[in-house]
Amino acid sequence: MRGRLTLLVAAVGVLVMVAFLVPLAVLVRTVAADRATAHATADVQRLVAVVGTADPGTVRSTVDQLAVDTGREVSVFLADGTVLGAPAARTPAVTLAARGQSLTVETAAGREVVIAVQGRPEGTGVIRTLVPRAELTAGVSRAWSVLALLGALLVVVGLVVADRLAGALVRPISALSAVSHRLANAELDARVEPAGPTELREVAGALNHLAERIQVLLREEREQVADLSHRLRTPLTALRLEAESLRDPDDAARVTAAVDGLERAVTGVIRQARWRSTAAAGGSCDAAAVVGERVTFWSVLAEDTGRTVTLDLAPGPLPVGLGGDELAAAVDALLGNVFAHTPDGTPFTVRLAVAAGRVALTVSDSGPGLPPGPVRRGASRAGSTGLGLDIAERAARAGGGELELTTAPGGGARVVLTLGLNPALSLG
């Protein structure tokens, strides 16, 4: 923007200089030619009295002296055909002046000045001199050079002033952009100092107000989520006590594991509510181990509902840039959707594969498939909250991948969650 403003001022300045200097240059050339013509006319006017009254010898000596003094050729044409001074042929201008009319004529060699002189016995005499082109344009080149230099200087000064003004306008805009990027990177304490024109000051104030409002909203959200999470602690404790009171050790272990998973999810919610930066959401885990553990957990429920589970697990370890709790929550969300939206007895397949430096988790079933129309995050047309896919997509983005929803070859739903594979990550 700064360059464009400077270029615009340069273009306007050049146009103004051209519109001003070109007529001025023409005027300078015209004035120089008229000045030289006026000087030549004044010089030959000194001969009028001599040519009108003196004898030819006196006229000749006076003309020769004037030619020496002025450096121009001066000729006197008498009515009897005698030419005194510099030899020259009779031009049309001389012929016209012999009839009693003085004039100035432009020629290829310069400007011809002829003066008619009355009073000689033989008739009208004519004084002629030629102002050469060099004399007509004397000093014009230097004047044009001065004008060109002045125009260039004015354009440069205009560019400097335009650059300063553009800088004063662009700097506040750059500051606004920098602060907006900092806010986008979760630096919510970033503020911009209002500067520049009134409009930019208003934008800066609006951006600062927006940042403050975001801080307030996030603080309220964190407080609400934390309060809700802490409220869940009591029923979780009651569930754990109920699980420990079960007589069947297998049932007790299964319910306790479910309570532990729910407690981990609640803890993750609290942690994310308190700290929402990318670093806090980061981490690493072995995708193969996490997926295998969660499929084993859901296999018990699948057996109770008559579902066949097919697990195709790539050999690990498969390190991904996502915490184990986050990946487990995503897997639980995808498998929970299968149980929630397909009839009992519907088989499903879980496949974890590696391709092109990425880990792809595919969950497909043989159920009724996805409902018609686009599927949006946080929205569901099947009677659920729509948060399952939202959890999975958040995990995919945090792990450097994406979530894709398609239809399986058999007509059921097919969900593919991809994560970036990074062998350099530590799984400890």
C-alpha cells in the first residue's frame, strides 16, 4: 500500500510537471526568439537616418561598422539595384519591403528582418538583416535544463513527502494487522495503540474492545465449564463406589474402567478450559496402542449387543502429535456414534493404517448410513447432540490431520480420521 500511494503521487506529480513545464518551455523559446528579433530590429533602426539621407559611400561604411559591432550580416538594397554591405540576393521579403512595408519573415536559416526607408532620390531603400537560428535559441537549452532540473526536484520532494504521509498511514494499519494475528494466536492480552487518521483510531478502539470482550467470554466459559466439571465429581465418586461394591469382579473392573475413562474426560475438559493454547492441547501418544485399547473396551458392549467387530490394526508404535486422552476421546466418539445410530447386531470395522506419512483411522459400519444433506460440526439430524463429530474433528486438527465422512461400499457410514505421523516424537 505504501508503494502504491508513493507511485500514485509520483504519477500525479509527473503529470502536473509536464502540464506546467511544457507550456513554460515553449514560452521561454518564444521569448528568446522575440528578444533576439527585437535586438536585431533596434540595431538596423540605427541605419534608417543614414540610409535615407547619406551618399552610398557613407552608407556602406556605416553598414560595415554595424555588421562588425553586431556580428550579423546587414545589407542595404537601393532602388537602383545597388547592394551595400553584405552581398545578398533580393528575397521576396525585400521585394515586398521595397513597396514601403517593413516586416519580419521566418526562413530556414533564421528570422529575416527588413525595413523600408523612404526619402532617397532614386526611390525606397531596404535594410535587411538575418537573425540566425543559433541567436534565436540562445539560452533556451540552459533554461530548459533548469526547468527540467526544477521539475525533477519537485517530483523528488513530492515523493519524499508522499512516502512520509504513506508511512504515517500504513504504520497504524500494520500495527492493527500484527495485533489481529497475535489475537488469532491466542495472545489475548495484545492491544493496539490508536494512531493515524480518525477512522483508523476508531478501528483500533474497536479491535481492543473486541479483544477485551473475547477475554471476558472465554473467562466466563472457563468458569462455567470448570464449575460443571467439578459438579460431575460427586456422581463420579458415587459411581466408583457402586462399581467397587459389585460382587462380580469382571463387572466391577468393567464399570470401574468406564468410570476412569469418564474421569479422564472430565479432567481433560477442566485442563482445556483453563489453558487453551496449542501447546496445552498438544502431546504425543502411540496411536496403535490407544486405538487397540479403546476397541477392546467397546468390544464388550459390542458382544452384548450382538455386533461383530473387525479390527485391522497396523503394527506399532505409531507416534502422533496428539495426547492419548484426546485421541481416546475421539475414538470413543466415533465408536459411540456406531452404537447410537445403528441397530443392534450391525457389524462394524475399525482399521488403523499408515500411508504417505499419515495415520488413518477408519470406522465403517453396515448400518443405514449418513442422513442426506451436508453434515456440519456440532449439528445432528439423528437426535443426538452432534458433539461426537466435533470432538473427532478437533482431535484431527490438533494432530495435523482432518476428518472425512463418506458412505461405505456396503451403504453404511464411513468416517476417516487422519493424523500426522511423526517418528521423532517421544512416547514416554
